[in-house]
Amino acid sequence: MPILETKNLSYVYSDGTPFRVTAIDNVNISIEKGEFVGIIGHTGSGKSTLVQHLNGLLTPTSGEVLLDGKNINESKVTRRQARFKVGLCFQYPEYQLFESTVYKDISFGPKNMGLSEEDVDSHVKKAAEFVGLKPDMLSKSPFDLSGGEKRRVAIAGVMAMEPEILILDEPSAGLDPRGRDMIADMISSYRKTTGSTVIIVSHSMEDVAKSADKVLVMNKAKVEMFGTVNEVFSKVERLAEIGLNVPQLTQIFLNLKHSGIDVRTDIYTIESAEAELLRLLREEGVLS
């Protein structure tokens, strides 16, 4: 049974008014426990609205969200339970920091779960370690930290609840390349260590290709594609039609293929590109 599923999920903003907009339209997806799913799509395609339904933050206009086979919107109790099991970190989460210390900010979620003081402390320290925050930083004000450090504090606050599913909306937005790599590595490490299901919304095709098992493409409020990285990024022409691109490395190898060079096109990382180029050079006799 999937850990998370949507059935005919739709949501309409300002229903019954002249400003009515369908944000997601009849979305049906199924996510297995432990999967890493990347969600991509142009601005306004419905990505953020979709993920806000997955932990009950928004209530569907129609359709269902099933967590472990149970409709999370069945009651206020099931919706509250879902918010602890499905942790959602918004885009630019550092703007939501509000406590006087980093420790208090990270502990906010675990405390609301009703955990003991000892368990709260354990959750906070474990989450801080996941995101690379040193123990001495826990006593600092979050407002004295750099932008990247604030981002990590905010993500740690969601991780501290130890959700079964971690959702991050554009976790690398606004960061420099080093900061983006740090966040990506942190999320991958968290997933490998905890076995949690991870869902990220991202504009970075490279980040999605590098980390995800599956890719969900949203287009005009509907699911355009949902499959493995290879299945989705092999449909270059359709992605281009809806305003998206494959990762740059993939495009290079596609161009090589189109020019008659026999190379693989399922190339998404520097490591795989290097391996494929070395293979090609050996076959051509350039390398022995």
C-alpha cells in the first residue's frame, strides 16, 4: 500500500466568485514509502498548492488525500495527526523563524507534539546534527545567523518532528551554488539515515535528477508526467513545449547523440558524464 496517495484531487481558489482559479485539477498520484520524489513545473502550475494538501494545510475542493490508506481530511483529529506525520517546509522558511534562540525554534514542533522534555531535547539535537548546526549555535538568536544557516534552522525545525514524509518547497531557492549543494547533500543524507519519504518542489532540474527516484511534472494544474527520472527526462520535446528543460548535462549528451555519436543519454550528474566520456574515449582508442 502506498504511504501517500491522492485520488481525483482538485482545488479551486475563490470558488463562486469572478476570481475563480483552478489550482490543481483531478490529480492522481501514488508515492511509496521511502521514495524520493521531485516535483517540477513552471510558475503557477500547481506545485505548491498540491504539497499544501499533502499534510492537510489546505482542504480539497474535491477528492482525497490518503496517508497510509486513510483520508487525512476525515476529521480535525486526522488532519492534526497528518501534520505531524507529513512535515512541510515552505519556500524561504527562514522568514518564519520567531523564537529567541535556535534551540527554541527547532523545539517548537516537538513540543506541540506533546513529547517529554527529554525527548524534545533528543529530537532537537538530532535534527541540528542532520543540518550541520554545531551545538554552540543552539543558544544563539536565529536572527544573528547567515541566510544559509537560517534556512538550515528552519528545515531542522521540521526534521525535529521526525515526520514519516518530509516535504520541502524550493529548499535551495535564493542560495548560491555552494549553499544549494549543501542543502541537497543534507536532504539526501537525512533520507538515507532515516528511511523517510522525501518530496521536494524544485526549479533545479539538476537537483531533481541527482537525488530523486521519481519526477512529477505539473502543467496547468494537472499531472503532465509522473515516472522515473529516465522516463521523464527522456521526453525532451514535450518538456520544452511546456517551458521546462532537461538538466544541462543531459542536453549535452542528447546533442552528442543527435550528431551521430553513440553515447548514453541518461546522464544527469558529473560522475555519470565522466564515466560515459571515459568509456567513449576507450572505445575510440584514445585511452588504453
